[in-house]
Amino acid sequence: MRIDGDKDHAMIEPDQFDTDENPMELERPMPSAEIAASARAADGKHVIYFFGLALLLLTSAGIAHRFQRHDTEVQYGPAVAVDVSAAAIARAQAELEGKGLALTETEEGVKPMAKPVKAPSETPEGDTPETISPAKPLLTGQRPMIAVIIDDMGLRKAASTRATRLDGGFTLSYLPYATGVQAQVDQARAAGHEVLVHMPMEGKTGADPGPHAMLTALEPDELQARLAWNLSRFSGYDGVNNHMGSAFTADEKDMALVMNALHKDGMFFIDSRTTPHSAARLLASEMGMAYAERDVFLDNDQDAGYVAVQLAETEALARRHGSAIAIGHPHNVTLDTLEAWQKTLIGKGIDLVPVNRIVRVRHSPNWRAKADKQDQTAG
């Protein structure tokens, strides 16, 4: 067996038969008795061969079934049949609650942790509970809106291609250092998806955000050069969101450089909220910049039930506040669940929209703080 280093699957070459005989001797004529004996031996080998082949096929089928939900480069079609019915979501929710898990934000997103959990305050400096007005309600006749951003697009081309094959209406965020990124973006836009730049930024965990990342140790000139490089890698995007960034987005001086440049070019910024200490909201408010924040992470646990529960939470937020923004990744289980979930939206009276529409509807960078306060009051 030879493993092709450029792919995630094994390439099996034909077996080479081992023999200690001289190849020239294999061509000599065989006596009749030897022919008969050889035939009987061959029949036995054939029985063993076909038995072994059947066993291999059965074993392979079992292995394929067991691992069909794993995210691999060579899977394009749906890997699992996903049930996103209310009953299935209720069962998944009960299972999560039965494990005694709550959610907390980390560099990678929202992770389960033991209860109880007290969420950190995200009220912007200068705002107090008394000065924050309720989130803007829905206009009469307006349907709840959900934007789903799929991050980390571009690096794993098979997974990214499959994401573009979802029905249009999603927002796909591409890493600027991906190979052939412009062609991938063109494919996404042709399929009816909105496109963002997934800006690599320094996190606190020590994980590498990728080449040309925005780092807090860099001088302003180098940060501007890296920002320009990342924004020049492809065209056709509507805005930017952060890849990682729990350290960089919390640095007000460095984020001001980024936000000013985006604002001058008429772009919006979506804060993925990998930290509750991000300076982006305050800066956007001071600048009057188009801005919004992620509300829900979908797939920190790569399980269909978990993703379905997170989508149900996204729906609940959209009904309560008029809009919700969720972020996922091009994992097979996420794409499977999104594909099934998207088909249910018409019956639920919910619109799947590009994230730029929610940015426009929310108006204020402080929208999230107001919505959180409204939820606290209602709770």
C-alpha cells in the first residue's frame, strides 16, 4: 500500500506476487501430473482468495459505515442522514443537559464545561444597564432573519467545494492565504453565496493563525502591509471577519488600525467573538462603522445532534430579536445538518440571508449588548 502524501486517502497498488523461482523456469512446459496437481492447488487458492475478498469487502463496508461521519477531503456528498425535527432536537438537547454541560467561549469558540457558568459581561464601556435601550424590534410583517457564516474556507478544497454546493444564501469566509482562492471565491459567488475575508489574527492559545497574520508584536507599518496583502488576495468580498484573534481583537490600538482601514474602504466587520474582551465593538461605535457580532457557534462538538440544537438556539434568537448570526465550519456533519435544516426554513417563516443584510438591519454596533440586556430582563 502506498500513501499519496497530497491526499487523505490511501492508494492501493496491485499486489506483486512473491516467488523464489527463476522467472525463466516458470515458462517451461509442465507434465500432466504436475498440471493436475497445480490445478487442484489453484482451485484451493481460488477458494481462499474469494473467501478473503468477501471478508475484505464486508470489513471495508463496516469500516466505511463506522467512519462515514468523519470529515475527509474525499467526501463530497452527504455523509449522514440528519434529523432536524423538533423531536430530534429535543432529544439532543436533553442528552446535552443530561451530561451536565454548559457553554463557555474559548479561542476555538464555545466549548462545553461543567456547570455552573457565569458569562462574562460584554457591556461596552460607558454603557450601563440603565442607559441601554431594548434591541430594535421587528418591523411589521418582517420575517426573522438568520445569517450562517462558514469559516475556514479555501484550505481544504474538497470540503470548501462541498460548502459552495449548498443552496445559495450562506456567507462563506475564505482564508486569504489559501491556494487558488480567487477561483474558489468565484465559484461561491456564482452559486449565490456571499463572501468574506477570514482575516488571520493572533490568538491567546499559541496556535498558528497562518501566514501574514495580524500579530500584536508587529509595528504599525508591518500591520498595514499585512492587512493590505490579506485584502488583496481576492476580490468580490463584502466584509471581513476574524480567524482566531482572541489576543489581537482585544488590543485596542492594533484593532483601531484595522477598523479604520476597513471603515475608510466602506467595508463592514463581523466580530467572531473568540474573546469577550474584544475592542471591536467599542471602536466600531466610535467610528460609526458597519459592524455586527456572532451570536452562536454551531459545531464545536462535531455531532449532528449538537449542531441541530445550536441551530434551534439560533432560530430562537432570530424570533426574539429579529435576527441572528451563526458561525460554523466546512465539516461534513455541519454541512449535512445545514443542508437538511435549510429545507425547513420556509415552513418556519424564517429567512436565510447574507450577513450584510443583518449588519444593515441592526444599525448600531451596540445591538448585541442591547439584545443581551433585553434577554436578561426577560429572564
